[in-house]
Amino acid sequence: MKILLDTHILLWAISNSPLLNSKAREIILNPENEIYYSVISTWEVQLKHIAHPEAMSLDGESFSKYCKQSGFINLPLKEKHIFALPKLSRKPEAAPHKDPFDRILICQASEENMLFVTHDSLIPDYNVPCIIQV
């Protein structure tokens, strides 16, 4: 199965953080799964590092290197991912979710027939079946 990891899941995985729960570890370590990281996550890490290096000590280049060392596969951004954004909607009663990185990651997973693994409690309120909250 093809799995796209949300940025925070990737950060927890490459640092072996205790925040990475057993369900997420099981998905990542399952040899039947292909684990992907998006160029969008690399961009997000780089921007956060530039804006707040004290909070995000890892830069985008190091992040990408650690993802590759972990055996994760890079997913580039394609036009079809961008063109899928207008189809993405939330349940009417859902709390607002304003993270543009998450929205494009969801579109990437959906368009590439992947499952998107996240810990973010706001993401499952999107209208796509590919989301796995851990």
C-alpha cells in the first residue's frame, strides 16, 4: 500500500520521537507499505526553519536527507495535485482548518491513490476517504 505521511509524522519518525504512536509505527514499519514524503513537507520544514530556527532546528535539506535515509520515497508536486484543490471540502459542521500545506498533501494522496497518515484531529473532516488519523 502507498502511504503519504503528514509532515509532523515524518518529523516524529525520523527523530524516533515518543510522539509517534504505535499505530503510526506499525504503518511505517509494515514491509508491505511504500512510505512517501512530499516535497511539500520539505518546503514546509524549510519555511518554518527560516521563520523560527529555534523551534524548527532542522532545515529542509537535512529533513529530505533523513527521509531518504529512512527509506521514504519523495513525492513531487504535480499539476493534477493543484487542480484537485477545488474538489476538497470539509463537513459543514467542521471546525475551520487553514493549513495550506495539509490541503495540498491531502490532494496529493487522493490523486495518487495513497493513504494519508496524520495525527491532526482537524484533517478527517475533509471529504476524502484516504485519510488515516493516528
